[in-house]
Amino acid sequence: MDAVGLRHLSLFHRPAIGAAVSGLPFRLISPRRTFAILEGVFANLRPGGALYQFTLGRNCPFDQSLLDRLDLGVMRVGHTFRNFPPATVYRIARLKTSGTYDWRFA
């Protein structure tokens, strides 16, 4: 199935997945489709879950504005410069978990 359909699909009765691994070429996917894919992935991840994105190049494939809209943070967790082009792994996770205080909405 197309990964965009994840946002309309409940894989389990409740979000139970701890991690998702992706090698999708997000630099070639439109921002609208990228948003839909990330929305679907994080709808099925349990609190504290993360997406691990393998990408070619040094920069994160997600625009900061897109991460902000979904309240996601990104951290580079690995890379290799021996690959051409260099390959990088990013960990993308929610900035807050349920039950935490968010001053932006106070």
C-alpha cells in the first residue's frame, strides 16, 4: 500500500509500535505527501516511539516547518562518509509526550 494511507489505518487497537524504520526518499516526495506519511507513522507509534530515517546526504530530509507542524524533533544518530553520497540516520520523535506541560498552549 501507499505509505500515505497509514494515517487512515489503525494497525492495532491502540498505538503500540515502538519504532519505525524508513528509507523513503523524502527529498523527492512532496511536502503534502511527506506530512501525510509522518502523520500516519506517528498516529501508530506509542508515546516515546520514534521514526528512524536513513537518508543520503548530510542534511535532514524534513523541513523544520513540517517538523514544527507535527511537534517533532530530529537528532542525527549515525552517518558514514564512506558511502557516496554520504548516508545519515536520523531519529525523529515527538517533542512532548501526553501529560507534559506545553507552555505554547497555556
